Amino acid sequence: MMRTALSVIMIANAALFLFGAVQHAGIAFGRFHEPRIVPAAVVETICWLSLLGGSIAILSNFAGHWKLALIGNLVALFGVLLGMAALAAGRGPRTASNDLYHHVMLVLIGLSLVILFFAKSALERN
């Protein structure tokens, strides 16, 4: 149960990072568009891959899956905080939707970390 919940949260967050990476690469989806910011697209791609890898490790019960999920979420946390700091410092155009994405990503990372730490024994069982 916890393994599934964690995987769903991480995959949802990975999808959000992928969506952000594509938009920051300059590709719009209908009404969804963000300014082209290549460094943001690179960071979001790294976060997407980190979360995806961690969620695959959790689902497959790969040796060290807990650590991989933790690392994936910490990479994503660092990426979001870096993006928020850069925008706060005026290093790029700021949009309300991008601020919302960052906050949703933080909530999903927070939920993942709560599950990782408070359900560690359940996640480590085979």
C-alpha cells in the first residue's frame, strides 16, 4: 500500500517536472505555456529522471530502493528550491502558473518524504 502510494506521488511529480521541462524548452500545450528558459528545462529534466528512477526502484523492489527514492526526491527538492531562488533573484521571467507548479512540486516532494521516513519499515519489507 505505501509502496504504491509513494510510487503514484513520485510518478505524478515526475510528470509535472517533464511538463515543465517541455514548456521551458519552448513547446506550448494549447493554453499551457511558459517562457523559454533552457537552464530550467535542464534542471527539470534532471528532476524528472531522478523521480522516475526512484519510483521505478520502489515499484520493482530494486535493492536500495528506499535510498534511490530518497535521492530522487532530494534532487527534485534541490531543483525546485534552485528555481524558486533564481526567480526570486530576478534571474528569469516569473509567471503565476510557474509559481503554482513550484508549490505543487514541493507538496508532492513533502508527501513523498513523509512516506519515506514514516513508513520506512513498510517500504523495506518485501
